[in-house]
Amino acid sequence: MRLGALVLQTRPWQDFSKVSRQIEAFGFDVLYVADHLTHPSVPGRWLADGWTILAAAATITDRLELGPLVSSAAFRTPVPLARAAATVNDISGGRVVLGLGAGTLHDAAADRGKAVPFGRLSARFAETAEALAALWEGAPEWHGSEVGFSGLQTLPLPPGTERPFLLVAAHGPRGFDLAARYGDGWSTFGGPEIGGQSAAEYWSTLRQQAAGVEAACERHGRDVAQMRRSLLLGFGAVRPGDDVQGYVDAAERARDAGFDELVLPWTDGKPGDVFWAETATFEQAVSAIRSRLG
């Protein structure tokens, strides 16, 4: 079982750099950050640019994979997004995981100064994934209804490097199809339907989603076993907090539901807050999960 940590980049760099080193020392496989312009979960707080802080983290870590969970197609366009991901991938020696998702209505409004229908964000997400694939194959232009590029004369990647690993976030059939067509991996937190679900219902929803991704892979002639399946914990009924055994149990349930990566929200806020946990809990949880699941 691969293990990731999602860190909200609300801290100044001095603090974030210490956390990055700590996460690597604890034995996590990947460090993820958020990619938002604004978000209701962090009102009145700083939120650093995801790709900029990942570039900095690449220079102070050696083994840890790095990426946004997920980069927002609501305000990221294909060429600048591909350029940022390829640059950080080069700096890090090939350690980037490019998480890609539809983004939020909040980000779209912050970027454009007006509301955007979610249907357009969904279309933009699908087109961004397709445009990235075309760009990395060397296409000089590509056009969709929401995004596109033309007249591109530069290389899509630094010489001698591979394209970044693409992790597609999806919670429904159209997204599963997108992940199967373009993704090296699939990510979910459960989707909006998990709100109010019991723990049993939550795990049932995740099993159904994993089955949907497997079916999409079969339709596209792909072996789902070759696709990373990543679960971001903590946004449903299962929130272990300071309970080490709770993380171990969640990892086992995730594995049984068809996932091979479990992402833990890093401690945030103060005692009593939703994502608060003692830092030592994560070190113990990683060790315990490794002992149980490898």
C-alpha cells in the first residue's frame, strides 16, 4: 500500500519545508498539496501557489514524489499547466504526480470574476485531459470548446525527460472513462455523495467507484491492475484523527475496496478541528500500516 500525505500549504515556506522533510523521513511515498485560488475551508488564511511550492519542495527532498491533489482545470489551462508540471518533474528528477480534477466553482469565480456553470467546468476538465495528451505527443495545436492551444513552437518536455505521471480525479462514470482513457492513475475522496453516509455506506460507495473504474478500463482495453488507485481519506465518515489503529483499519478497508494508495490529510488547525492530529501519530501510522500491509 502506497501512502501519501496531503498538506494544505497555509504555512510560510520555512514551516512548510520542515513538514516536507518530516513527511519524507516518516516514510510516506508522496507529498500532495492543494491547488486552489480560494476555498471555504481556509477563510482568512494564506494559501500558497501549489506548483511554486512543489518546485521548492523538490529541491529539499530526495525520494518523495510530489504533486497537486489535484490541479484545478477550473483555472489552469493546458499549456501553462503542462509547462509547470514538466518543469517541476525536471527539477525533482522525475518525481511529479500530476493530479488533475475539474476544480471548484469558487476557483472559477475567483479567476474570472463571475459564476461559471458546473457543466462548463466538467467539459473543461475533460478537454484539459485530452489537450495534455495531445501536447505531450508534440501537437502544435489542439482546439476544444472550452480550452485549446495553437502556434506552439517549443518542446513539450525538457530533453531526455518523460512526461509526468497523470492522476485523474473522478467520482462518476464520465470521469471514470476519462481516467481510463488518459490517466496513469485514478483518485477519489468519495465524491459529494458521501456527505451524511455512515462508515459502511462510505466503503460501499468506494467499492462501487472502484468497480466503475475497472469497467471503464475494460472498455478501453486497459488492465486496471496497471492503474494506480488512490483514496484521499478524511472527507467521509472515516476520520481516524489521532487513532493509529484507525489508520491501519482504513488502509485494510481501502485495499479490500480496490485501492493501492491511501492519502492521509496532514494535521491542520488546532486540537478539536476536523483534520487535527498529533504529528507523531502519522509516523506511528505509517510504521503500523507498513508492518500490516507492506
